[in-house]
Amino acid sequence: MNCKNCDIPLSKSQRYCFECGARVIKNRLTIKTLFHQINAGFLSVDNKLLKTFMHLFSKPEVVINGFIDGTRKKYMGVIQYLAIALTLLGLQVFLMENVFNDPDMYTSTFLEEMAKKPGQENNPFLNPNSKFSDFNSFQSLYFTISLPFSALATWVAFWVVGFRQFNFTEHIVLNIYYGAQVTIFSTIIYIATLAFGINYFATSLFITILFLIYFFHVLKRVFKMSFLMTFGMFILTGATLGIAVGITLIIIVIVGFIFVLMNKEKFITSI
């Protein structure tokens, strides 16, 4: 008998392949076995998804540092966890656009005042009639793009002060786990509150405050720092992130300006 995944010869007593680690399947697929796999993978209290979700709150250093150090079986892998977060985010977007689409749930006094200012008439983020549909459609993209920036911010901030135990890739792992955790939890909260007709921006304010506190908690536990040191690194990371985003926007504007100048004649001709 050979392994059905890597074709390595197996003994009759083997339950798992020594080469690829796959479980040896000897019986045909039935409804009972299919339900058992679904229960073990998603519904069981002991499954990796629920354990990863709970422990990223209670002891994030065990999940994140464990993955970085090579513990890859106890908790869900970072890419798998990111995929689940993106899937739930897509579900949230779908529900906001097709089910919870009452405009009153997406009103904000602050944004309405901003929209009245000159030059903001066509801003999709401030247009109350857009219901943020354009923004919602690209939430997964925005979230994915933000990960390298947040990883760069934590890496630079810790490198500057001499905490260099993690390289840039390991900071990416840290930020993916954090970002995925935030996305999964916030998606559950958004769907629940929108189902009860609670204003989207009121929920957003609550979630933003909650996860700033959670980010502080993750930094403190992962890097084993004192409260004051964690607070300083929290501020430094935020400042670094703002600088990184600002520099990127300036580069984009400069590149766009150069592109327009290089193709000025084509634009004039088309007009």
C-alpha cells in the first residue's frame, strides 16, 4: 500500500505517512465521516481555529512566537488564518451591500460636516449616497496592502531602539496574526450589530479603541516588555507607520506627476 498523497510505500499498521504526514485513509467517504471532518475542523471546541482565536487574545506570545520558532501543528498557520479573515471580510462586505443596506445605519455627523466643505462633493468616502459601496468592494485589498506597512512600522520601530530579535519576515507574521485576529473579531461584531440596526460608525469607534488596546497587549506579551516600554514602542510604531504611509503617498503623487508630464501631449490630443 502506498500513500495517496506522496506515493511513498506504507505498512499496514501505519495511521500516518512518515514522509508527508498525511493521515492514511482506508475507508470510503460517507456522510458520517464527512460530518466528523467538518466538526473536527470547524465546530469542535478543540479544533485549531477556535484554539488559535482564543489564544491570540489570552496568550498571543504563545501563538506568534511559537509559529516563528517552528511550532506549526498546535495552532492554525498564519496564511490559513489570514485566508479565513479575508473570507469573513468578504462575507461582511456582501451583507453590508445586499442585506444590511439601510442608509441610516451608515450616517455620521462628522462625515456629513466634512462633506459640506469645498472640494469634497465627489469624495466617495464622504458621500452619504454611496453607502461606502466603493470602499467596501476593496476592503480585502486595502487590508492586504496595509500588512507590509504595519510590518515595516513595527520592524523599524524595534530596530531603532535595539530590539532586533525578529527580522522583517517575522514582523510580517506578527502583523498578519494581529490583523487577521482584528478582522475576524470585528467582522463578527459588525454583522451582529448591523443585524440589530446599530450604526456602523458607532461600532467602528468601539472596535478601533478596543484593538488599539489589543495591539498594546500583543506588543507587551510578544516582546515581554514593561508597561512603560510597551507604551513607548506603541507610540513609536504609530509614528513610524504614519511616516511610512506619508512617504508612500508622496512617492505616488510624484510618480503620477511625472507620468502626466511625460504623456502631456497624449492627454491634450485626447481632449
